[in-house]
Amino acid sequence: MAAEKKWLFTLFSVAFVSLLIFLSAISGFNASSAFSSTRAFPSPIHYGVPHPPAFAYYISGGRGQKDRILRLLLAVYHPRNRYLVHLGSDASNGERNQLAAAVRAVPAIRAFGNVDVVGKPDPVTYMGSSNIAAILRAAAILLRVDGGWDWFITLSAMDYPLLTQDGKHL
């Protein structure tokens, strides 16, 4: 009997996550750009096998964490990478707009145009399946926007790196 319950639980979990992904695709979860999409100069960054890997970062946080998200973004920022920043639905639209303006104010981010801020946030329970659904949606958005990256990394506003991508201590 226990094996049947495990099997049913797995089946319902997969069905629930699939339903969440389907409903989010229908509802129009989208990323709004935090910068002008026109670049000031052609990018000298090359992608592919003979070049170093590129990363896609999904940085998420909640109400009151916009400053931590910006600090983390600036700590891990590298022109080769792609970034999607998400403030949860518990944050106000004003806080989300302030974060987008702060991101837009960084000259390197404006020049390379590789950071997006989620315009329509997801309600996320960080220990639940909604967090996994938000991560999967973020990966789908990053693939749609720019699929030139090699690795996908999720970070929360509470994280902070010990080393930079180039191996230098912070």
C-alpha cells in the first residue's frame, strides 16, 4: 500500500507542476526589459566552444530586498552572462520600478543590455512547488531572450559570492 501512495504522490506532483507551467504560459508570464534594447556598440564577446562559458543567472528576492538583489547583481555581473531579476509578488510595484531604474543606471549593464527585470511577478512559496515553477519559467524566458549561455544558476537575495567569475576574491 505504501508503494501505491508514493506512486500516486509522484503522479499528482508531476501533474500539478505541469499544470502550473501550462497555466503560466497561458497567463503571459513575461520579462520586461530594464534597459533600451539598442546597444551603444557591437558586442566584442564571443560565445562557443573555444571561448569561456557563459552563465544565465536567475536572481530572486522579495519585499524589502531590492538593495540586496542589486548588490548581488553587481557582485556577479560579467558582460558574457545573461541575468533575469525577479522581485516576488509581495514586493510593491514601486519597489520593482526602483530596482529597474537602479539596474538601468549602471553604465555597463546599459551598454551590454544583458539584464532583464521581471515585469509581472510570480507568487512564490520558497519551500514549495511554486518556487520550482518560477525557476523553470525563468529558464524558459532566458532561453527565449538569449540562448547563448552554457550554465543556469539560481541565486536568492540572501546569497553572496566568495569569488568572482574570473577567480578573484571579493
